[in-house]
Amino acid sequence: MEKNIEKKEAVLELVRENGLKLENFPEFQNDPEVVLAAGKSNGRALEYASEELKNDKEIVLAAVSQDGRALKYASEELRGDREIVLAAVSDSKDEDGRALESASNELKSDKKFMLEAVKRCGYVLYYASDNLKKDKDIVLAAVLQDSRALKFASKELWNDPEIVLSAVSQNGATLLWASKELKGDRDFVLAAVKKHALALDYASKELRQDREFVLEAVKGNGYALEYARNDLNKDKEIVLAAVSQDGRALKYASEELRGDREIVLAAMKHDLEASKYSLLGVNRTKALLQEISVEKYLSTEACRISIFDKHCNNVASINKNNTPVLEKIMSFLSVQDASRLSQVSQETNECMKTYLEKVAEKLNI
């Protein structure tokens, strides 16, 4: 008896470290304590449990909570148990919801159950019954949880603007699954591109080649410039609109326009990080950074209480005094460092604005 207890303790220690070790101890595969410990360590250890214990709810729940894919080893009865199956679907390691493949057909056809399941893992829509793939409530909940679920919806729902836009908002590539009608609908695609720039890449060929449409698209999401066609990244009006909406879009402009002062200045005014995509050359890019710093980031309030010109109300005079200083500082900096200096100036200005206004009011200046 004592030897059996010692052996059980040794087996327990082994399966707690690696549940799959249960395979090597058939004499303990019907022992609830050992099998429970194994399942908590590695859910797939349920494969080696006795048929009796594969029908034990506590043991199966522990196993599928550790690894949802263990559901396939549970008894037929427990594969139809809502609590067990939902626990399996909730397993974060099972991103594609494969656990639900082992669930009973009854659950896969149950709207209330599937609605809860897709909220936990949208991808399980793949295993839903054909009728539920046509159900708007189910499909909408699924794509909100995982946009990829759109491809498993019925073709009828690929033409539903609300469902498709919900998916595209998370991943522009899901426009691939939209109906031909939606891919060619100007208003819908504009709304989709505004949510996710990549959507432009899956719009109809006609829209992607339509200059006026692309111009409107980049006004809503500058990054859509990456997916423009027919050399529209060489069109100055389109590129200017794009970088004015998102300075980083400069990355996707033609080389010629990345060396255009007006374009680069507009991009950097929106986002100083755009300076790294400039082809103006180091000195000209630094000059733009300095210009932006003086004109945009030196706050009037800060200058008005400057220790150098404490009572001066002439902003032009302040800028004149500060310009040489900034020019000298930036002459020693790389473009990246100069960009960061300008960014810090902007951040400092924003943080100090309220405080400086109060100080200026107290000083009556």
C-alpha cells in the first residue's frame, strides 16, 4: 500500500510538470486525481484518460480550459455541453477556434450558443451551420471580434454595408470578401478607406484608377496613397492632399515629389517624422525643420515671458531673436535629431500652454 502511494505521488509530480506523461502510466489513467493534474498541466493529456473520466465534467473542463483542442477527446455527451464548449472556444491558444469543430452539431446550429461563441472567437463562424452563416446578428458579432470571419459569412451578407464596413475597420484586406457591388460603390469604398487605407487596394479596378476618386480617398486617409494606381503618386495635387492628411504618406510619393519643397513642408507640418522620407537633402530639410519650429512650435505665451524679452509683445521681434539660436543648434544636428528637437518643442508647448497663460495673466503681459 505504501509503495502504491509513493508511486502515485511520483506520477503526480511527473504529470504536473508534463501532463502528456500520463500516456506512460496506464494504471493511473482512471485515477481522477492524477488525470485532473495531467489535464491542468496539458489539456491534451485527456487523450490518455479512461473513457469514464473523459465523461467527467470537472476533468474535461480543466483540460479544455488549458487547451481548447482537447475537446475532441471528451465524451460525446460533454462535447454537447455549453459550459465545456464555451471554455474550449475561449482558449487564447486556439486562435482559429478549431475546438468548435469537435462540438455537437446541435450546438453549432443553436443561435444563442453560437452568438456567445463568436463573441469569444469570431473565427468559429467557420463551424456554424449554414443557416447561422446567413444570420446578420451572428455574423456581425463574429466580424467585430475577428474581421477574418467575414469570409465565412454567406454571400448575401458580403453585400451588407454594415457588416463589411465593421470588418474593414479592423483590416482593410477584408474588403476582398465584399460583393462586387460594394467594391465598386464610391461612397462605400471612401468610407472603408477612411477606416483602413489598405481597403483601397481591394476596391474595383475602375475606382483605383479614377483620379478624382483617389484624390477624395487620400483626403480621408493619406496613407491610402500607398495603394494608388496609374502613377497617381506622381500627381502633385493628390500627394499634397495625402501628406496634409498624414505626413507619413510622403513615404509613398514619387521620388520627384519627395524632393518638392512644398510637398515636404506640408508633410512635416503634419508630422515631423515625415522628414526621414524627404529627398531635399540634409541642409534643406534642416532648414524646413527650423522654419516649422519657429513658426509653429515657439508659443507666443512662452516668448512673451521669456527672460530675454520679458515684456515684449512683438512676436516678430521674438522670432527674430530666436531664429539664429535655433539655426545654430540645428546646424550641429542630424536630420533625425533636428526632427526630434522640433517634436520636443511642440510637446513642451502643448504641456506648458495652460500654465504659461496663467503666468502671463498674473504678470499682466
